[in-house]
Amino acid sequence: MIRQASHQDFDFIYEAIVQSEYSGGNIFPYESLFGMKPAEFKETVFNIFEEEIDGMPWHYEHWYINELNGHAAGALCSWVEGSDGLSSDLLHAQTLSFLLPAQWQEAKIKLESLSSVTIPRVNGFVQLEHLYTSQDFRGRGVMRELMQFIFETNSGKQFEIQVLKGNIKAVSLYEYMGFSVQNEKCNPAIKNLALLSSDCKLQLTKQHE
């Protein structure tokens, strides 16, 4: 059963965020940037969800849960980019800089390096982010069902996913689901500074059927 997330799903949502940020590697970007391990960063993310900021991807209304046998098996975040006139990435950055002003200032040089691989999201495209399947339910088509749900509930629209190039399993799944690479940005300094698990980011899109 696929349903919209609620406040009771926060722990599972946070696990989805953490694992997707690792992106198949061993680097948690927010620890590299702000010196905050996943357990320490959890309170910041919780506060963002509780604020329910319009246009912010970290908002319960943008999250969907796939349940199997009464257990949360998979989750993803989805929204229409620019639907409220704001860039989701800019809003995300502004929110974190407001909540973590000292850490944000200290991370300025690292943030500039990250911006070198930023790919602007396409306004009007349905975004898919933080795609995650619990380890206990992998191999059972949980994520394919979630993605198909998003496609069907956004009929006639176009879709976008951004992912690190090194996350080969994820890229393969997205291509299997009809996405193709449209853009790639790389900066070797990213990996040298241990900011991300890969120094290249991909933008994949899927046209409406």
C-alpha cells in the first residue's frame, strides 16, 4: 500500500534521507560540511519538517511511503519544481543557513566547491528525491512501485532525478524506469575534500508517456 507520509513516519523518513545522502558510498555530506553525524543532524531535520515550510522538499506532504505487511518498506520525496516560484535547492540552503548559522559560515569554502556540481532543476518537472528501500524489503519491487505511483499520479508531466554518478545501482534502476542522463557536472575537488561519495552529479529526466 502506498500512502502519503505523516508525522509518525519521521524516523523512517530520516533513515531515507541519511541513506540517500550516503548515495552508495561512505560519506555523509552534512558531517563533512557541518561536523554533524547522522544522529546529531536528526534534530535539525526534525525541526524543518515540523515548521512545514511551503516549497521545502523536507515537508510531509511531499513524502510517500510504500507499506508491506503493515511495515514501512520504502519511501521517496516528490514535488513539482518551482510550483510556488521558488527554487527548492535555494530554499533548502536558506533554511539550513538560518538554522545552522555558525556551521554554515564555517563551511563556506566547502559549500562553494559543492556549488560547482549544482545542476539547476527544471521548473515544472516532477522531482524524485531520497529514494530508499529498507534493507529487509529489497528485491521485492518496492521502489519500482513507488516510482510508478508517482508517474501515474502525475500523468502527462515530465520527471527529474539527480544522483551521484558513483551510485551505479541507483542509476541503473532509474534508467530501467525510463530515465536518461541529460547533464553531468564534475569537480575532482569534491572527492578530495571528502564532501560527497562521488565527484560527479547526474541529472536524469523522463518524458511523459
